[in-house]
Amino acid sequence: MKKAAIVILNYNGRQVMSTFLPSVQQNSKFDCWVIDNASTDDSVDFLKADFPGIQLISLQSNFGYAGGYNWGLEELRGKYEYFILLNSDVEVTADWDATMVDWLDQHPDFAAIQPKILSWQDRRFFDYAGAGGGYLDDLAYPYCRGRIWDTLEEDHGQYNNAVEVDWASGACLAIRSTDFFDQGGFDAHFFAHMEEIDLCWRLRRSGRKIGYLGEATVFHQGGATLDRSSPNKLYLNIRNNLSMIYKNVAGMRFFGIIVAKGILEMAAALGYLIKGKKDFALAVWRGYADFFERMDQLDKPTKKPEMDNSTAGPIRFLFWNYMVLRKRTFDRF
């Protein structure tokens, strides 16, 4: 079995890959694979012609982030000790991959880890997707060191350490292959968005740990597949966040979280309507409607434990602290 494989998921990303793949080839130690999600552009021909050293797995349909990785990584089962899942719009730096794998080798109780993720557009600031390591508040709203909702911090080395976190970003995620397959991979019902948070939550519930390593750095463009401000992204985030809670929280606590989130998010939908943003209001309502319609289809454990806050960060109620107390950066907690 080889040590590690860098695995990039692609869908119609020819232009993105032409920008970012050279840094992966130049700065990486391990094998590189691209899983193509049935692209309709010339991605596959471009890869074969310009990057013959990168190995290709071609899928017959677009299965989204979750399904695409599940099907593609199944082809690599038993061949690698580690998978490093990397978005196609990420620029990497020297020794980024070896640094993460070496750290995991030294910490066998950790299943997965992410590096420091900075913005490719403005390298002074953290990136939205993962930043300095991810946490969940008491209502399962995700946030990061270096990024709380839409507020991004400037990087001054304040998160250069290694810490245990609640979740690691799918933009750049190093994970033991045995842990990935032991959990059944990503939940394909998610299609895209929050599937890595759900996977990390399941790993933590099984007794494994999730880490962040500030010693390794990558730069993420973001929005290459779906713009962060799009109604469809809001819909997926609402639907998948509810699905993740349903799968990982038990009994009355689940009911309480859903009621509290419902009040907050329906108020947000009303605010969108007042501002004339009908598409965003509909995205919130669709997220709830689709979640309740497909609850029984979700993969869920035989016994759902209470929410695991063992590695929770300092923010218990993100909405209250951010919107009311106006605490916009992680260092204020």
C-alpha cells in the first residue's frame, strides 16, 4: 500500500485546473488523481494532453461532491493509507501534503486534518471555507477560527498552531483511508456542501479526532463551483445542515435545535422578502421542505447519541454573539 494520494474532484473545471494544477505538480510529494464527474467541457482531453502524469478516474454521471468522491475513492480502496482531498481551485505550497501526512503519522488518534486555508484573491486574509479550523455552536451553525459568518480575519500568524477542532474543510482534507471507509464515506444525499462536516461529526462520535495544522498553508479561490452568495448554495446549506443535525443529535435536543433554528431562519426568510430577495426566501423554505420530505432516506446510525460538544469552540450561540453582541472575530471569545 502506498502512503498517500492527492485526489481532486472535477466538473467542467478546465479553466480552473489550468490555473491551479501547476502548483500541485510542483509542490506535492504524493501521487495525484483527478476524479472527473462526467464533465461536458474539454477537461478530460486537457488533462490527458497537458498533465499526463496525473491519473484519471472518469465517472459516468455528475454525482456531486459527496457521491463523486465516494465513487472515485472506491477505485482507490486498499491502495493508499491516506487520501488528501483537494478542491480544484486550490493553490498549494511547498511540502503542504507531506507536512499533513507526517503529522497524522505522529498522531494516530486523529482521523483527519486540514491546513491553514487562506484566500487566493487576497492572501492577507483567511478563506471562507475552513480558515483556521472549524467548530459548531450549540445550534450546529459552523464557524471557523479566522472566519465567523461573512467576517474574515487577516492572517497574522495567530492560528499557526495545531489544535483539535470539530470539523475540517473539504477544500483541503487529509484523511486516513480506513477512517473514510469505516464511516461509509460521505453521505451522498448531501450532494454538495456540509458533507465533510457531517463526516467529521460521525468520526468524532466514533471516538476519533479531527485536527487543524497551521504549519501547512494553501490558498483557496472559492466559488468556482457555486457562488457563495447564490440562492442555491443557501438552499443546500439549510437542507444539509438540518440533515446533519438529524443524523447526529438525539431525542429532545434534536427537537429543540430544529425549533430554534426554524424561528431564526424563517425570520431571515421574511427579511429577504422585505428586501425584495424572493429567491433567497424561497431557498430557505425549500431547504426545510426538502429536509422534511427526505428525512427517512438519510443514512443514520442505529442509536443517535446526544450532540458531542467535546471539542466545541467558545461560541455557544453564534447568532446572538454575532448579530446582537457584534462579536465578529474569533479573538473576542
